[in-house]
Amino acid sequence: GKVIREISQARLEALRKEYPAGCRIELLKMDDPFAPPIGTKGTVIGIDDIGSIMVRWDNGSSLNVAYGEDQVRRISHE
């Protein structure tokens, strides 16, 4: 399973500024057998208390992006 990493309040705030709800992201890496394909784009819904980015992926998936493990990049609004 995924390792739950501790995240500081400051890092959490920074993450929420970096990935505000409604922003668009693209998946670069996700270590999960059910992960959307690399390059899948999605819309950020929010960030939970452990730093996971909650995403509505364009392909219908709703897997969270795990802090410190999965990798995404923010793209411009379409």
C-alpha cells in the first residue's frame, strides 16, 4: 500500500496555493495499478489534510494524487 507521509501545515498551505481548486493538472507519475494513463489531465477539487490532491480526471477516474509519491504538473486553464 501507499506510505502515508507526514506533511507540515506550512507545506499544506503551499500545496493549496500551488494547486487551487479548479486548476488543471496533468499526470506525470502514479504508482497505482488503477492509475489513469500518464498524460491524463484533470481538474483539482481540493487538497485533503494529508496533502493528497483530489482530482476529477478527464477519463472519469477519481484517484487522489498522493503527496510525496505521485507526480503531477499544473497546466494552464483550458
